[in-house]
Amino acid sequence: MSQTPKEAENKSMPNQKFKLPSGLVVEKTPFKGKHVREAQRLMDGDQSKYTSAIISVACTIGGKKVTIEEMDEMDGKDILFLMGEFSELFT
């Protein structure tokens, strides 16, 4: 049975799971242009929120979606770790 392009794409971009220093589990899902647009909307013109907005759109943390404002209250070590996981997008 042949795969549709969508099925092939989903298999080539599996969700990634990893633990933050605090022990919270992060699930990073593949994202597309529509997710980038959503992140741009969330940052509301504030470039300093871009990475947090991408993380908010593309991840669950501890099994739930987390807002930029909730990330502002997370442990700094966890935030730096998350930023490191997404740094490949900006190089």
C-alpha cells in the first residue's frame, strides 16, 4: 500500500521528546508555515518574544500547551535549555 505525501511527511518528521533540567517532559512537534505565522501573531511585534512564541506553538511542556507568559515564570535553566533546542532554526 502506497503512502500519501501527508503520511510520508508525518513519518519523516516525528515528534521529539526530551526532559528539561527540572524534569518536565517536552514534546516538540513538527511545525509548518502556519505555525510560524501563529508565532508571529503571538509576539505582537516584539522580536524578543520570537523564540518563546515558536516554543509555545510547537511544544507541550509537562503535557500541556504553555503560553509565553507562563514561560516567563519558568525556571531560567529550563528556558535556556529550550532555547538551545530551537537554536538550530536560527542558524
